[in-house]
Amino acid sequence: MEFSIKSGNPEKQRSACVIVGVLEPRKLTPMAKAIDGSSRKTLSKVMRRGDINGKTGDALILHNVPGMLADRVILIGCGRERDLTDRQYRTIVDNSIRCLRQTGAAEATTYLPELNVKGRDCYWKVRQALEVASNATYEFREFKSKKHTRDRVLRRLTLMVPSRRDLRAGERALADGRAIANGIRLARDLANRPANVCTPSHLAAQAQELARAHKSIKVRVMDRAAMHKLGMNSLLSVARGSHEPPKLITLEYRGAKRKTRPIVLVGKGITFDSGGISIKPAQAMDEMKFDMCGAASVLGAVSAIAELGLPLHVIGIIPSTENMPGGGATKPGDIFTSMSGQTVEVLNTDAEGRLILCDALTYSERFHPAAVVDIATLTGACVVALGNHATGLLSNHNALARDLLNAGDTSGDRAWQLPLWDEYQKQLDSPFADIANIGGREAGTITAACFLSRFAKKFHWAHLDIAGTAWTGGKYKGATGRPVPLLVQYLLDRCPAG
Ligand code: BES
Ligand code: MN
Ligand code: ZN
């Protein structure tokens, strides 16, 4: 979808549809008032008749409003003005786009960025509106014979800012929002693709595609032999049961001077997680094609920052393989020596994410990182603890954790911190090796992070468990693109001012 920014009065907009907010109880927003004034009180009358009260979820499509150059006016309920939080604003924009899509309008003009959201400026409101609208119109139809669900699709959205003075902030919001929305879309597309298409080789090809599109990105892909040479036996232990060749993908984005230490993003790229010999139940196993959402978010974030040309040094590392049973597959009890030299007893082959991430973490040491953030659909326990609202965050460095939590709040892609206390470490004791790959029933998300922490001693590190947030089931089944917004916000916040 295309986005543009403008300022000006609603009655003057030549558009297929103008969107304005109405508040509870039956209160017009400034731009709705403007329409009311030039339409002989059409909106006041509609409200008085009780057709719309301003409650969240209310929406009304009006045709042929007098005095308007636009074909339609959509009134969107915004709730009470004092309850207008970040989340409420996003819901309102989402509702407006879903309502808009029921019309035949291919283009629209929205005044929702004029709403007062507590503590948020014009930049924030425009960027959020863009991202929400982009997400709401996303469809994954690569594998449908009919490429569109409707004959008429929404192609253009003009975001209106209150005054000409806001245009500069608006333009910046537009550029940032577009790049983030593109990154989200890339992540969603990759994750939604089935595992027979989105293989480790496919992820590698996608990374190379990014390098072709941006001169600032360099990509290196390691195969099984190269990984073997580096001693990545933990990663390779997961690949043993699969016929798909595993890949270790490294992307380097350079928008800053050579000497700056990089921020490293490590994304779990299990393109299908059957569980291996510790095989999963059949119920919903198809969803394990999403087990590469961490990898997808790294590709999405790197693509966004390259599009923006951020003055940063960022490295993306994607360990990628299938986790399958097979004659050569790892068996419960098998022991491998990881790249770090620590030996690992694989008690459950379904706890494979940590086995590929640990070698990727050790590998990231060679880049002398300023910080390492790994992103992984790591534990079902995280879904139990936090549901699908918050990403789990664990870290060995408080300042890093705080920066990520803040980035989540700003971007509306929130994380919640769990403790990484030493007390939990002993759950990983093994009678036969240095460490076991599972820590028992209790605190599964924390013990998974404890496992990773053993390989992250040499740098500031944070772990994002996105098992609950990376995709949704049910009616809107599919990848969400999270945590691309959080990651890009974190990186935007790291840019030197100016
Ligand atoms: N990819 C799964 C985690 C997962 C499960 C994410 C369900 C989203 C929904 C991971 O590889 C896994 O299987 N984890 C196990 C770990 C256990 C064996 C210690 C789990 O969470 O059950
Ligand atoms: Mn698993
Ligand atoms: Zn997994």
C-alpha cells in the first residue's frame, strides 16, 4: 500500500473516503466538527438519531455528505478522550481500516492522527497509523489461485496532520513507518510460507536477495562442512535427522564507521520443528513451520534499517535447519561438544532451539559485539506465562534489558522481563555432560534462557522469547511480524542524534 502525508480541511479533500473520529459520549473531534459545519450539521443529526455514539468499535459509513468533495465519510468510534492510550489508538486505526475495506474505496484520507494520545507526538501517531494500516491490509495469498479476496483493493492512504508545521515530523514518520512496515511484511511472508518452500536454503537465498537490494549489506552463508570445521556440533546435532541442508547465514549491515562495535541479532531459524525423535503430537504441528520467526524478524529488521540507511553497524546471524526424526537423528541421551567446548546432553530433541542458538552465540563473539540480542520461538512455557501479548525478555545486562523494554513500549510491540537468577541454573545439571538441554517442568522459559546464558558470558546479551507473539492461531491465523517493530525501534534509539 502507498502512503502519503498532507494537511488541510476535510471538506476540501477530493477522495473516495474521508475518515474522522467521533468520541464518547456523542462528541465530534475537531475535524468531524469541520465536516459538520460545512454539511448543515449532518454529523450532529446522525449522532442525535443514535446511529453512532462514539464507542470503540462503532463505525458508520455515510454517502453523499453535503458540502464534501469526498464520495464517503467514515465515522469511527474512538471511546472517551481521556482513555485514549497507545493501544486504544492502534485499535481505532485498525477498526477504521477494517471498515474501509468493506467499501469499494481504493484510496482514502484519514484524520485519525489528529486524536490526542497521552504523551505521543505527531511523529508517533503517523508512524503507528501507517504500521497498523499496513498490517490490517496484509494478505498472504502466494498459494491461492485467486490473488485478491476482493475486486477492489485499498491501494492508497493519505494521513492527515493537524497543521503544516507537523508535515516535517509527518514525513519522517512516513519514511520510518514505511521501512518498518516493509520489514514486517517480509517477516510475515517468510514465516507464512510452508516449510517445504521456506527451507534453510530459502532463508539463505532471501538474505542474499537483501544484499543484492542494498549495497550496505554483505551476506555469507556457511554450509554443513563449514560449520563442522568451526566445531558447531550442537547446531549440527539438530540437523542430523533432516534431508534439508542446514545453513548458518550471516548478514552484515554497515551504515557506520568501520571501528564501531556491532549490535548482533541472532534469529532462530528452525524451518520446521517436528520435535525430532522426541516427536510432537499431531495436533497443530503445522504451526511449527513458524519456528523460524526469529530468523524472519532478523531479516525484516535488517531490511528496514538498510532501507533507512541508519548510521549503525548491525550483524544478523541466522542458524537454520529443520528438526526431524530419521535414522541418523539425535537420540535422547546423546552428547555433543558445542563450539564453546561445553558438552551438552540432549535429553529432549524437541528442545532444539537452544542447541542451534548456543553455537550461533559463540560464533558472535568474533564480532566483538556491543550487544547481542537473540530472538526465538523458544518455549511453549512462554505462551503459558505471557499469552500472545508480551514477548518474554531475559538478559544478563540491565541497561540492555531496559532499552529493549522501552523500545517495545514505544513501538507498541511490548516485552516483559523474567528473572534470570542463578537459582534456576542448577535445573540444567547433567550427570553425564557439562549441561543438559532441558530443565524440567518448572520455569521452562527461564531455564531455556539459563541454557543460552552459558554461551553469552563474554558480552551484553538479551533473549527475546517470541513463542507467544510471533504468530496467531484462529481466525487470523498467521505470522504477526513481531518483534520487527521492537527491534527497529531499539536500533533507531541507538542512532547518534542529528
Ligand atoms: N519451537 C518450540 C517452542 C514452541 C512450542 C513455540 C509451541 C510455540 C508454540 C520449541 O522448540 C520446543 O519444542 N520447546 C519445548 C521445550 C521443552 C522440550 C523443554 C517446549 O516448549 O515444549
Ligand atoms: Mn522444539
Ligand atoms: Zn522449536
